Amino acid sequence: MTALRRKDRPNPAMLGKSSLRSRLIKYRWLYLFLVPAIIWYIIFAYGPIYGLQIAFKDFKILKGIEGSAWVGMKHFNKMFADRTFIRVMWNTVYISLLKLVFIAPSGLVLALLLNEVTHKFYRGLASSITMLPHFFSWVVIGSILLEILSPSTGMVNAIIRFFGGKPIYFLGETNWFIFWVILSDMWESAGWNSIIFIAAIGAISPDLYEAAQLDGAGRWKQLIHVTLPCIAGTIVVVMVLKVGSMMNAGFDQIYNMYNDAVMSDVDIIDTYVYRLGIQSSKYSYSTAVGLFKNVINLALVLLTNKFSKMIGQNGLF
Amino acid sequence: MKKFLSLVLAMLLVLSMVGGALAEEKMTIKWLAALAPLEDDSWGEKAFEETFGVDVQIKRAESEDERAVIYASGDIPDYINMGNSLNAVANLVDQGILRPVTLDMIKENMPEYYAMCTALDPDFFTYGMVDGEIYAVPRYSATSAPLVGTIRADWLRKLNLAVPTTVEELTEAFTQFTFGDPDGNGVDDTYALTAGGGSTTSDWQRIYFPSIFGIYNVNPYYWTENENGELEFGFVSEGSRKALTLLADWYKKGLIDPEFVTTELRTSGTDVASKFCSGKVGYMDCLGFDDYEWDNDGHVSAKWVANSPEWQAFFSSTTDTKVLYQYDTTSDFSEALEAVGPYYINMNPVKDEEGNTGSYPLEGNVGAYLCFGATADDAKVAKIMQILNQEATDEETYMLHFGPEGIQYLKTEDGTRVFNPEYTNLPEYHPQGQILGVGWCLYPMYFSNPDLLTAVAGDRYVQRYDRVLPMFRAFPSFDNKLKASLPAAIEYPEATTTFVSNNIVKLVRGDISMDDWDKVVEDWMNNGGRELTEQANEWYATVK
């Protein structure tokens, strides 16, 4: 029975041998599903790579990409002499690391918690509610935070005052500001991040849990010895991807929350590039910064991928 | 058959030639304004095409990002309204998007406008220059006025204080405003002043305490002349050091609302004017003259009335505009206003510690830079200039800004135009006229001609332009001495903007001590300030 089933399934080893054409015909409907994604990548990910050359040119809109003069590494040299850039780079790394430590696991923790909820309707409701904030725009969340965190009229400080505390100007102090950046990002993204883990947990064979129960394992032991090891591969993939976006600390969020009091400490590469690129039309320079950022991101992905293989996991590729 | 075919071909040829001639007759102008009509073929667009005999193709962009997309597409508009930032003009010049014009072109195509502006300010047409060439026709702002310090008269009365005339008296009044319970509710819930740090605006000079810097005759974002006759950037001048020392001291004493960093400049329900009018603070200084007049419509006035039952009773007591718009703004205690209800005083600048008179920052006389796309030829530029000239100086054309008679304005029996009080209830109503396609959409020369400010008259506009505006303009004031765009300002865009605002906040809050002032100045010098100062003085030497 098992042997028969295996025969039906496309054997990965066999795929390489059958011709591409016969495979395309055989799985045409599956490949059709892939088409929109491929088109998206061509238009939005591979197409723009052509434009990256303006990082090495003095780009003028009217002259176009082709007509603008080559200037070599000029913009990169300027970047490393630009003290603001050095500062925003460290800000980015700092905020990203905090997010990596606190936010990346939040999706996993939420998925594990939801997994323990036995009531089906309640579990669905809880995961829907936690996922909802993902669809809110940061422009909206930003102004809500400004209102509820205000020391004079905000809800949070009203509670603090009620218990006899002194109001805190959350958005005016760097550490509090970063605290709320992390907390609001967690609130916004934990539900969404949990989806992939919920799916991975759902794929674990119930046989394993049964066997563990027979051996006398409680829920905690089942979590440690069944659930976590079974989704370890997923966890690693998610971590590799998160590390790979290390240089993105969340443009929308910071841009909609920061102010003059904390700006020098929370200004990140993306907000700086936005101000220069869009607001001051320095296209070449901001492209150079963006390119630099992506090179670092790629290097980090390769490194963590290698690392995950070293510790015996599959990694991304 | 052959004959027939050749006949058809000949006819086609003739037709196409006629068609070509017809198409040539009407020039198409691609128009990128501050605002765009919501839909094509609006009343304003048709009136524009009819009046000037051109085809206008409206470009739409609601933000700088969307404008950048239009430029990047290569389809460059012929007319581009660049708002009031000359650095933004210089950016586009650097990108090759704008074309220069000559003074002769302006003189030839805008004779009336040229005569009018140069009579008011002989150097006016040099203000749109970048790298020694004219890239913009500046729109004269006939309503430019200083940003004036405004104080709650009812609080002064309650605390038995005179209108402050010196910085010591001001400090005393501010201390009382904060700790003397000026609103009489028995709770320590008031501050003396706040600022609109939570806003993103291109009007940087308005954001942080302009009237307090004004005590020392500087604005941190304006260039000023120092005692050596050299240009100096306001933020690093001695005046700013004194103003910041004073502000840091006030902040330490708790006189300044700590939320001045995140308070909005105008829009929200907790913006500066809202805090002032609802009695959270007793002093404000970040808005223009037309926000203050007693008409229940100016930005401050409307909020003030909303917070005052007495003024609400007054404004609902009659529809007689002679009565409604009778009150002037005041720079001292006023019995007339006191008889109605609580009021505010637009005060004279106070004297500094050494007895020198202060002044207020004037928002310069360039309302906007009107520019021309690089792909527009001379004929097209000439036509656009003629259009702008006619809009600015011909009363009938000027009136197109308001749309057709009977909607936004009416004509009274004696022929004066008055605003239609029912306008806001009409389906054509839009605060910026974007439904009719009028207003700033196609008629940018509004407010440019001092003689036409009361083209739509009526008591309310006589109050605003004939009484309040002159009073504000009479306050001692100073302007930005730099009237050119510096190449270094393009290279270091943050040095004259974000760097300044970040550091003002830190110095006022004490995050950076005033003892480290020299370090802040040095930091500014190293981040582009040295180049900026050098270039500013090079330019200054050419005009002095």
C-alpha cells in the first residue's frame, strides 16, 4: 500500500530525468498557479535591478538612466563620509536586533499558545483577532499611538495617573519610544507571523502526540519533545529570512511615529533615504544607500543559511 | 477606378492638412498646479480654455512622491507650481527638469505684472534665480505678514498683569500662566506656551517659538546679517543662542508644554491653536494674520469662538455683517472686545534683557515659484506668462479664481461682489474649489495684486484685508536675508531643516546642555554649514 502510493507521487530524483516539456504538460495546472508570482517577480524584483546602475551614475531624470554620466564609486565614498549615514546605520542595526529578539519569536509563541486552545471556535476567533492589526496602515496606528500615549490626554497615562504615578512622555524619550516601537510592532505582526507556525504545527502527525501520551508525557513535555522538534525546520527558515531583512527596521512604522526629540536616535536607513531621495531628489545617492543595504542583507542571509546547515538544519537552499 | 482612388487620396490629403492646421491653432499646455480639479472638463478648465484660447491638460499629483513620478515618466509639465521653496526649484534645475527664462521675456509678456511687482520690491524678479539664471516667475504675495506673538487677555486680567513689554515681564506672565491658576479651576493644568513640533511642513520658520527667537531678531531658519555685515545662518547666530538659553530656562521651570514636540501645528483637535483657545496654554505665535481676525472663521478665531459661549452668542445674534465683522484685532487691552467676551491680544514684540526691541519674522513676499518645464518652447512659455499676467492684473480674469457669479459670490445692488453665505450648502462647494476647478487649480495669481484683495468685498473682507492685514504689517519685522538657492543646500538638504529642528528640541529640553552650544555650532559647520555660509556670502557680495 505504502509502496504504491510512493509510485504515484512525483519522485524528486526522477524529475530531473524526465524532460522539462513533459513535466510542464503533466503538471500544467500547477505551473499555471505559479505564473502570477513569476510575473510579479519579473516586474517588481528583477526589472528594477536594471535601474540599480544609477548608484554608479549621476542620475538626472531628464537624461534618463542611459544618458546619465558614470561617476564610479562617488556616491559610496560620500556615504561612508556622511556622519548621518553612519549614525542611521547603527540605529537600524540596534532596532533590528531588538526586533529580532522580541518580535520574531512572538509569532512562534502565539502559535504555540493558540495550539493549546482546544475550543475550535474560540481558537479561530483568537487567531483572527490577533491577525487583524496586520491589515492596519501605520499611518493610522501612528496617529492612534500619538493619542493614547499623550501625557496630558492619553489613555495610558490616565491609567498611570489613576494609580498615583507620574505621567510619562513616551514618545519624547528615546528608550520609551523604542519600547513602544517594539510593542506596537509585536501587536501588529504577531498574528500574521504565527500563520506559518500554525500551519507547521498542523502538519505534525497526531501519532506522535498519541505515542508521547502513552509514554506519560504531559502537555509541557509534548511541547518540548514533539511540537518544537517537528517545527524546528520552519523556525530556522523564518529566522534566516528575518536576519536577511536586518537592514530594514520598519520604515512605515518609524516614519509615522518619530519626532524631533528622538529622531537622532531612531532615524533608520530607510527614513533617511526617503527624506533624501524623495524629498530632496537625490536619486543616485539614495539608490547607492539602498544597494549597500541589500548587499548586507544578502550577505546575512548567506551567512545564517550556512550557519543553520552547520547546526544540522536544512536552511533555505 | 484609378481616378477614383487618386481623388480619395487627394481628399484625404486635404483633410489631413486642414486637421493639422486646426490642431496647430490651439496650443496644449500641460499644467501642474498646487491643486488639481477633481475631474476633467470642470467649469474652471472650460473657462480657462475659453479665456486664453488654449487646451489645458491637467496633471495630478497630491504629494511630492507623486510629482516625482510625473517627472520620472519624462512627460514633463509645461507649467509647474513649485510652492514657496526655492531649494525645491534648485533641485529640479539640478535634475534638468526646469528651463530658464530671461527678464526680457517677463517684461515683454507680463508688462503690467512686472511693473506692479518692481514698484513694490525692485529686486523681486531676482528671487527666482538659481545659478545666476531666472528659473521661476515669483508670485507676489500681497498678504505676507509677520508671525505675531498672541497672548490671552482674559488670563492677564485675571492675574492682574499688564501686557508684557520686556522679556522679564513676559517671563513673569508665563510663570503666572503656569502656576497662578489663570483659568481658576483650582488645578495646576496650564502651561504658558507650546509649539507645533508634530507637523511635517515646509514652513519651517513657523514650527518652534518664532516670536521668542524674534525677541533677539532672528529666526533659526532664516539667514541674518551679523555685525560684520556678513550673512549668518539664524540657528548658529548669537540671537539664537540667547533665545535658546531663555527657552531652556523656561522649560526647566516647567513653563513650556512638554508636548511641544508632538503637538500639531494646525490640523488636529489638539493642535497649538486648540490648546490656546481651550485654555491649556496662554500664548501662541505660529500662525498668520488671517487666522486671528474676529470673524468666527480664521483658524484661531473659529476655535476661540467654539470655546466661548459669549462669542457664540454674539455670532448667532445677528446676520448683519456690519455688526458681525466690526471688531479689529488689538495689540493692547480693548474695552470693545472685553464687552463681548474673553479675547486675545496680538502683542508688540518685547524688549530683550538689554533693552533692544525685538521683531517678528516676516513670511517673505514670494507666495510661490511658478516654473516652466524643460520641454516647453519659448512660444509656450510666452503664452503661460501672458496667462499669468492677465490673471494677476485684469480684474475680470482674476475673478475666475472664484468661479461663476451666483455660486461662491453674489453681486449686490450697488454692484459690489460679496461672498455667498449659502455657498457651503451648495453642491458645488469644495473648500479649495476643486469641484468647480477654480481656486488654486488654474488661477494661481490670487492674493498677488494688492489692489484686488477685496475684489470680493463685503464687511468680512474689508475687516480682513483693509483693517487686520495693515495692523499686522505694522509690527516690526525682519525677513530672510538670503534670496537665492545655494548649491550646498542641495548637497546638504538636512543642514537647514532637520538638523536645526532636532537640535532646537534637544537644547530646549536640556537633552543637550546650553554649555555645549559651541559643539552644536561646530557640528553644524561640519555638516555642510561651512559651505553654506561661504556660498551665502558669495551670493551676498553680488547683491550688496
